[in-house]
Amino acid sequence: MAIALKVEPGKPFVYYYGSAWDEGVGGPCTRGEWDRYTLTAPVDFRVPTDRR
């Protein structure tokens, strides 16, 4: 998948991305559930040291 966006110098650029498998069990099924999940899920931007 490729996405092309117009970004303007000097203006903030924010990109939100999310996905969920729609046939999973127990995952978010509604927008409200997804919003609650994204607001409470831990965020970790560290590079993993375990490279399998």
C-alpha cells in the first residue's frame, strides 16, 4: 500500500494510522471500543532489541 500526501513546510504534520483484524475474537468491534482501546493502550517507541 502506498499513500501520497501533500505536506506544507512550516505546518504541523500529524498522521494517524490504525488497523484491526475484523475476524478476531475479543477485539474492538465499534468505533467507541476502538477509541477506548487507542486511548488506553500502552505506547512504546523504543526499537526492539530482540530481532527474531
